[in-house]
Amino acid sequence: MSQIGDGTAIGSALTASVNRLRGLKSKSRIVILMTDGQNNAGKITPAVAAEAAEAVKGDVIGPDGKPAS
């Protein structure tokens, strides 16, 4: 695996996670994405990635540890 440069690519991270879970035949598929909320890298927007992730349970946790509203 190659090293990724500086920045936060929320959309790319979510897409990569969903792609890894896509073929699993388990009762549940969960992605935990911890971020500061600043998407400043990557080619996939968080909104596009969220659409692709509809089959995966997910919750957003903010930098303060509280669920996002």
C-alpha cells in the first residue's frame, strides 16, 4: 500500500471502507469514521461517498466525541 499525502479525504476513506465491506456476507457491516470534518483532499466528495454507503450502518462522531447532529 502506498502512503497517502497530507490532508483529509473523507469521501475517499468512506468509499474505500464500503468497497472492502461490499462482498462480506455478515449480519452487519459497520464503518467507524473519525474525522475533524474538514474534507480537503481526495477526488470523491463526502456526499457522493455517503450515497454509496447506504447499505452500511454508520454514525458520525465529532472531534469532541459526541455524535454529530
